[in-house]
Amino acid sequence: MSHPGPTLVLASASPRRHALLAELGLAFLVDPAEVDETARPGESPLTYVRRLARAKADLVAQRHVDGLVLAADTTVALDGNILGKPLDAGEAMAMLSALAGRTHRVYTALATAGRHRAEEAVETEVTFARAPPEALAWYAASGEPLDKAGAYALQGKGGFLVERIRGSHSAVIGLPLVETLALLRAGGVALPWEAR
């Protein structure tokens, strides 16, 4: 008799992460982690996302001892400075204006906990087009940027801002799929194309 592997638990409320896993045909539970996402003084963007992904995974693993918990965190950095989620349209406009016509980095970290403990991080370069101020203002006022690191969603209306991506497209959305599947497989999760 085959063993289905551990129950996969996604420690995230992100609809983008839910959709990416669901599109692959993976079965999973959703149990979001509430952690303090304040960056520490002098913390690099990479250290920041690694710390948050680990904290989320470990917190949710306490509630799912027999499962494999997957957590992720994504941030945008310009000139080494973390650009979090804007509080309002004005802050979104300031971030978008700073990013316009420039290349920034998106860092996404993954962590698993429970049945298997591992970590991975991905860095992707994203270049914004030189969008006119009125286009940035329209997007800032749309509401879409308000719960997005760096004030944009690649998979939404914000895709028009992006001229070029060097690295993982899915990592910019919030879940680098190549690395995610490798971690899940290492943790004993049966991938959709594997007969167990």
C-alpha cells in the first residue's frame, strides 16, 4: 500500500501563493502565520526574508506536528533598502516613482518545518519601464499596491510597469516554483506527476 506523505500546510494568507500551489494540483491546508514583519535595524533584505519565512514555518508547525509546513516571505529592495507594503496611495506613489526606470531586487525565502526542516532563498532582478507620472498615479490609486511589497503586483495590473525580469518570475509573485517543489519533494510530499 502506498503512503501519501505528510499533509502539506501553507503558512500564508496570500491568494497568490494559494493559486500557484493549486495550479500545480497540490493538495494543501491553509494556516496563516501572524508574525511581526518589522525589519530589524541594519538587516539586509535577504536576512529579513529568511528570518520571517523561518518564523512563520516554525510557528505554524507547532499546530501541525505531523504535517510539512511551507512558509514564504517576499520583499522588494532598491539600493539595498527594503520597500515594504505601502500604507496608502501616497506611499505607493513614492515607491513606484523611486522604482520607475530602474532595476530593483526581489527576495523570496522559503522555509519548511514539521516533518522536514529546510530553507531556500531566491533573488530576482526586476527592471521597471519609465512609466509617466500619470500612469503611476493611476496605478497607485487603484488600490492594488496596498498589500504588496514594493507597491506592485506582477500578476495584476502592475504587470504593465515591468520591462524585464532576470530570474524567477514566480518568485516575484511570491513563491519560486522550482525551489518550492524541490523542498516539498525533500519533505516527502508526493508531487502531482509522481505515483506513490
